[in-house]
Amino acid sequence: MDDIIKRQLAIEERLDQIQQEQEREKGLISRLSKAGGLIALILSIAAGAYSLYDIAFLSDRKALSQDLIRLDSIAKDLVQANKDAINLNLSGQSEAAMTLNLMKISMTDRAKEIIDLRKEHISAPILTTIALELINNGDYTTGVQYLEIASNKFKNPFLKLETNRQKAYGFYSSMLPLEIEKGRKLFSDTLEQSKALKGTQAFWVQSNSIRDWVQAEAMIGECEMAREAAENFRPLLLNQTSHREAASGLITALKTVDLDGLCPRTSFRDLHNLIDVRLQSAIHN
């Protein structure tokens, strides 16, 4: 009898062990199932987020590409419009030229909207083109700002200095004393920095800068300052390798001053005499 009871108790104990093992297995399977579901949910969310990012990124790239194409087209149209306006004025069609200039203002406004949205993606040459148009339209503040960005984008020292020259002229367009002083200093700094350039690059920066400096000073009625700026042409005129091109730059500057009646011709008598004496043949050829 005792043996039967012992065997029964052993069987019940074994059944309890089996039941406990089954419960443990169920718990483990349940945990794994839950974990698997959570992992699947996380992966699903991550995949969805990635898809949304991918769509947004591609969409933005497409919009950027379209904006840059439009801006490039506007810049080219502005360059052509400037050429056409000059030809219309030369042929006496001033009203047509005026209409074209109004169209240019509209084009420049559209370009400005794109640049303000995509500034970091705009190339330095296009920024310069639009900046000069803005300055011509009277928005010197934005124009100078764009030229500053363009100058920082240019890695080539020659192009950087040429952009600084245009920026210096832009300061004068404000007609504000403090801004004019900035322009005056920038012209002077550009001439000094151009000495580090080699060959014809140094000459072209110097010649263009002096020409614009003379015109800028004359534009605000500073004839004595214009004369002093023009004196910077003297060493270029005396240089045997650059005197012909220097004469051309100086003549352009002086013609502007003379034709506009901004400053008396006598202010530049010495330079006129230097051209007449040393470069007369170069001027007429």
C-alpha cells in the first residue's frame, strides 16, 4: 500500500513539473512574440520615416534644380537685355529702351526671390550679375550684400578682387557718407591687393578699379578726389608693357566725366597731356 501511495505521489510531482515547464515555455514564447511585434513595429516606423525623408529629399532637390534653371535663364536674359538697351539708346529709340529697363526690373525682382530662398546654392557669377542689376535699380543694400557673398564664394584671387571693385562702386551708389568711405577704402585696398597678382591680371584689376573709382568720385561731385584717383593711372601709363591698355581705361574714365559734365576737364589736364604726348599713336590705332 505504501508503495502505491509513493508511486502516485511521484507521478503527481512529475505532472506538476511538466505543467510548470509548459507554463515557462508559454511565457517565453509570449515574450518573444511581443518582442518580435515591437521590433517589427519599430522597423515599420523606421522604414516609413525613411521613405518620407527620401520623398521629401528628392522633391526638394527637384525644386532646387528647377529654381537654379530659372535663375540661370533670368541672368542670361538680363545680360541680353542690357545689350539690347544699349543698342536701342544708340539708335535713338529711348522709349523702347525705357520699356526694356522696366522689364529688367521685373526680371531682377524674380531673381531676387529665388536667391533669397536658395542663396547657398547660387554661383558667384550669377550673384554678381543680379547684384549689379539691383544696384542699378537703386537697391544698393541688397546688391552689395550679394557681391559680398559672391566675393567669398570666388576662390580665384583675380575674380575676388574684381568683385570687390564692383562692390566698392556699389557703396558709392548709396550716396551716404559712411558708405562712400567704405567704397573709397575698398578701392584703395583692392589696388594694394592687386599687386600680389601676376601678369595682366594685376593690370586689369588696377585699370578697372581706377576707372571705376574716378567715375564714382565724379558721380558724387568730388572732383578733387576723382583727380587723385585718376593719378593712379600714371604708373600704368608710363609702363611700356601696359601703356596702350592703360590709356584705353583712362580715356573711358575721362570721357564719362567729360560727357556728364561732372567735373571740369582742367582737373585732369596733366593726365590728358600725358596721353597726348606719350600715347597719341596708341589712342588713334
